[in-house]
Amino acid sequence: MKRNLNEIGISTSNKDHTVWDLVIPYIQDPHDRAAVSQVCPQWCHVDAITRKHVTIDFCHTAKPDRLFRRFPFLNSLEINGCPPDIYGSIYGDWKSCITPWLQEIADRDIKALDFQRMIVSDSDLDLLATSVAGKVLEVLKLNRCSGFSTDGLLHIVRSCGRLRTLSIEGSYIIENDGEWLHELALRSTTLENLNFFMTSLGKIRRGDLELIARNCASLVSMKIGDCRVSDLNSFFHASTVLEEFAGGYIYNANQVKFPPRLCRLNLNLMHYAVRQVIPIASRFIELDLRTSDIDREDHCLLLKSCPNLKILKTTCAIGDSGLVDLAQFCKRMKELRIYGYGECLEARAVTERGLIALSMGCRELEYLTIYGSNITNDALECVGRYLKNLCDLRLVLITPYYSYDMDVSLDSGVRLLLMGCRQLRRFDLFLHERWLTDKGFEFIGRYGKNVKWMRFGNLRITEEGISKFFKHCRKLQKLEMWKCHLDEHALGLAVRKLTSLKYLWVEGNKDTSITLDLARMLRKNWMVELIPSKVTSDGLKYELVTHLMAYKSLVG
């Protein structure tokens, strides 16, 4: 083959470049793209001019002008402010302003913008609405942002006529009136997704929702604030293609006429309304029951009627019996997130019985979050044996609520779990400090070597454990340590050697407070922020320890 190419005057190297120039635009994974761009200057250039989307995990790690010099033809951009786990906390104040980004974006043909946990002003939204970008904008997400009012939203809906998605979920918005929604209802015919879930917006007229449904023939998702769902029958009647609905509460499902295609539901379901949604439960692909006031029996009753369910988010009120029924009747599950809250967590946590049944019955699971108690090595081994497709696993193992050997080690269970779940890319483990030894921490590094994001809580780790952990996990990009007892000097040395690491969070505790010694051990091109104790106006401290956040940056 080489001889034939040379005979016609084409070098094999140029031929290879030509092929790759055509292939690179079809590579979508950002990590693969980054690897390709480092091969040679030509491939770096091809990546630059063909890259259409970029995600910036932390807005302080890059400058807007530099980003667009590197990727001049972007049409989609996602930017995150402070990390999600410290958003809204007493130490989560980084002034992540959207203004410099919008100033750079304004004159570009950006079709999709996704901003999370950032500060946005009405003037920012006015700038976007009247800019070149605003005329072509199709997707705007301002989730968990703050600083703007409904006047800013009014600028957007009046000028951005091509919007298909508008999402402001979880944002703190100053509500002056409901005119923004009325204008959206009057002007939009292209809207497919509208989301103002988990906001305090209350000046919402049902007539505007109905008008949106009538004018927007492609409306497939609507997420709203608190309301009585039975008052939305006119909206549901007009929403002929609606597939997803979130928000509101339901007392009597007999009074609600859901759209024929509805298959994703998130609402506050009362105990006595469970039986009334069972006739349509076979449609459900996704259910979010985290705000529902239902118990184990209600979960069991509902899940037996959901054979097509793929995504379930609920609380530990589901109990072991609920997981047993889920494993038996919902074989197509892809994502399960079980959260623990207050009394529910203490009294009704999931145990090894539920986790074993789930692992054996729902073998297609890819995402699993679980708050559990009395979890044994056998249960962890079962997860590794049967859940081969897991890519995201988050385990919070709380203090048992009945007799349990507090000195038991879960080292072998963690080892077998990670040996079996080889597709894991994120792994969270929060548990009692006695339940994992240095050997177990070494196992995590050795058998979780493909994991890119790890979060640990309440672990007690020595210098030897830290050294052996970092020796193996060479692909780790994000590491979070929450209230762990650890050797600060050893951690600093290990982090400095791990070149793949891009983000580090270390939360101190009463025994181990972070000092400048750790900060000085980090590599060049890293931004390091020490977060001291927070003092209130009355002189009282919220926290008695210091925390550290460090991240790789193109700015500093």
C-alpha cells in the first residue's frame, strides 16, 4: 500500500493526515478530542475549527477571549460557576459573574448557552437579547443562578424569537410580575422545553401556560413551580405531545387528565393519590418521587405497575421491600437515585437485603446513588458481580440503626465491587471511618484506575494509604475529600505527582485543618483557595476549620 501511494506522488503521512482531517469532526467525546489535538499542530488546528461545543467546569479556569481564539466557531457553550457541592453554602461565594462571557459571546452565532451557579444581572440579559447571539439563540439555560429579575427574562422572550429551550431551574429570581411568561405565550411558536422548576415564581397565570401549549406544537417538556395539578387540565388538554411534566402537588388524580404521551413525571404525590395514577403507570419511563409523601407500601404498589421504568429518583422511604419489587418488576432500570433525608434516613434506610435484590434484578443499571445502612461485604460483592454497566456509583453508608459490628472492614467488598464494575467513571464513598482501612483505600486506587472522579467522606487514611492509592489511579481528574482524617504532607506530595488531576477539594475537620503547607505543594498553573472559618455579624463562627479548593487553570 505504501508503494502504491508513493508511485502516484502522495506521501503516506499526508494521506493519513487527510483521512484524519475528515474523521476528527465526527469525534464528539471531549477527552478524545483533547487527546487528538495534542498529536500534531495540524490536528490541533482541525480540532479548533471544527469544535462546536465546549464545557467549562469552573468559570475561573479560562478567559473568554482566549477560549474563542482557540475555538472560533463554537455554537454551543456550557459554563459552570462554583462547584455544585458548595453552591449556596457558607463558603460558596466566588462571584462567578456572567458579564465577561456575554460580552465576548454577544457578536457570535452561539445557538446554545448553558450557565449554572453564576451571577446574572438584568443588564446581562438585555445585552444578550439585543446581540447577534440573541437573534440565533435556540437554547438558554440559567440554572441555579442569581442576581436577575423577571424584567431580565422579559428582555429575552421579547427578542430571542428562536428559543426552543428556556430553563431557569433552581435560580433565585426577583419577581416583579408575570409579564415575561405572558409575552412568551404570545410570541413563541418554537418552544419545546420550558423549565422554571424549584423557583419562587408565583405570579403565573394558568391561561398563559395553556396558550403556550396551543401555540407551541412541539412542546414536550414543562417544569413549573408549586400549584394544584388538577387546575391544569386545560393546559394538559392542549399539550398533545407533552412527554415530561414537573412541579405541583396532586391530591386526587381522578381530577387530573394527563396528556396521552406523558411518560416522565416529577410531582408531590400524596399517599391517597397513588392508586389513582396506577392506570397510567405503565407509560412511565422516569419518576421523581423525592418530594412525594409516600411510604414503602405506596412505593411497592406503584412500582409493580411500572414495567417500562428506566429512571427513578426517590428517598430511602422506598425501603428494602420497595427495592425488591423494583428488581422484580422494573427490569429496564438505567438510573436509580435514593436520597436520605432526616427522619426517613434514620428510620428506614436501605440495607444489604435491598441492595442485593437490586443488583440481581436490575442488571442494566448505569447510575446508582444509595443511602444505605448495614451494608456488608456480600452486598458490595453482589454489586460488582451483576452491575457490569455501572459508570456512576455513589454510596453513602450511614451509622446502622440496629446492632452491627462497628469494627467490620469493608475492604474486600470494595475490592470485589471495583473489580466487577470496570466501566466506572465516578465513584463516591462516604462511610464510618472504621469501615475502610489503608488496604481498602489502596484497593480503590488499584482496581478503580479508570475512574476519573472520586469523592470520599469520613475516611481515616495514613501516609502509606495515600501513597499506594495515588500510585495506581493515574487517570483521576477530580478528587474530593470531605471531613477525612489524613496526612496532609503525604496528600500534597501525591497530588503534585498526579499530572492528570484537574480539581481538588479538601474539607477540614476538627482534627485536621488545612494549612498553607498543602497549598504550597500543588503544581504550577493551579489556582489555590483557602477558605477560612466563616464569622457571622454577631461574632459567632459557622465553621471551626479551614477548607481548600484547588484547580488547574489557564488564567493563573
